[in-house]
Amino acid sequence: MSAVRIAVLVSGGGTNLQALIDAAEAGILTSGTLELVISSNPDAYALTRAADAGIPAVTVSKRALGSQEAFEGAIRALLDEYRIGLIVLAGFMSILSKDFTSRYPERIINVHPSLIPSFCGKGFYGLRVHEAALACGVKVTGATVHFVNEVPDGGRIIMQKAVDVLDGDTPQILQRRVMEQAEWKILPQAVQKVCGQMLSAPEKAP
Ligand code: GAR
């Protein structure tokens, strides 16, 4: 195997997906290839980013499928079809069940916009994370890339980067700084690292 086949799961703007596309084009992400984008939201701009990069992109809507079971079943079928080795959650706003995550031990990673274990778990996603950080008055926040298990934001940490909170920050301003200074940097680095480990120790593959 020369590169790990990666699927990126998205729900919104897809700036973290873009960071992965850019890293692949810049030769920073070499141990994995972006083979598939799955969106839980048919209107996600991430779908346009995938199309522009020539990556197959599919919407899987829980609402249309009617249940978590059917939603996860459709995602699993796509992962099988595209022979995916690593699943990257990049702004994917749906919590995956234990039935799903246990099938891919240390084969799913997520980027979260805080320094876990702060401001994470159920209910902490997107701007809400930054609203909570500002309400708490922390002076440093950041981003975390971690493996995904059955505990929301609870899997083993792979990489973290701290970002200063500045006077006058709004949730939007802080979100943008955390993306620019942390998420868009550590997500490609962590994906490269995990894929490299998978390539050098394929016998450990589940
Ligand atoms: C990112 O900040 C990501 O860390 C966060 O949503 C945003 C998605 O932006 N994810 C979570 O909060 C997951 N708990 P993007 O669609 O532009 O990558």
C-alpha cells in the first residue's frame, strides 16, 4: 500500500476539507489520498470544494433516510465501496453511534475547536464552543485532533495547538483565529502522521 485512502465527512463550509486539499496539492499530505467526501447536508459548501478538487462527493441525509441506523448504514456502504482506510470528521455535525465507531477503532479522527478536555462533548460544536470559551473568560483556547470512539470528543488525542483569546473577541472572530492558527495546520499534520503510522505498521490494522 503506498497511500491510505481517506474519506472526509463534512456538514458545512468545509474549510478544514480545503486545508486537506491544499495540503495534498502542496505535497504536505502524501501518506494519504483524498478519495471521497460525504456530507450530511445537501447544501454544504464543502460539496463545491470537493467538486472543484475533483473528489467524488456524496450527500447522505439522516432526514431523508429516516433513522440513525439507516444513515450510518449508507455511510458504511460508501466507505466499503471506496475501500476507505481512514475517516476524517472535518466539521461533521452528527454524532456517530458506538455501533459505528467500534467498527473503525483508531481509524476515525476528528478536529475539534478547543483544547480538549475543555469545551467539548455533547452540545459543543461550531460557534457554541467559542461562545462557551468566551463566557468562561479563558485567555488561551485552541484546537484538538483526536481519534473518535463512543464518547463524544473522548478518544485519544493526536495533536493540539493553543491560540490566544484577545480582548474584544467575538465568537466569530475567535473561531476564525482558531481555524487559521490551529485547525487548518494541525488537521493536515495529524492526518499525515496517522496515515504514515498506518503505512509503517499495516499489521496493526484492525
Ligand atoms: C470547525 O471549527 C470544526 O472544528 C468544528 O466545526 C467547524 C467546521 O468548519 N467542528 C466541531 O465543532 C465538531 N465538534 P468547516 O466546515 O469550515 O471545516
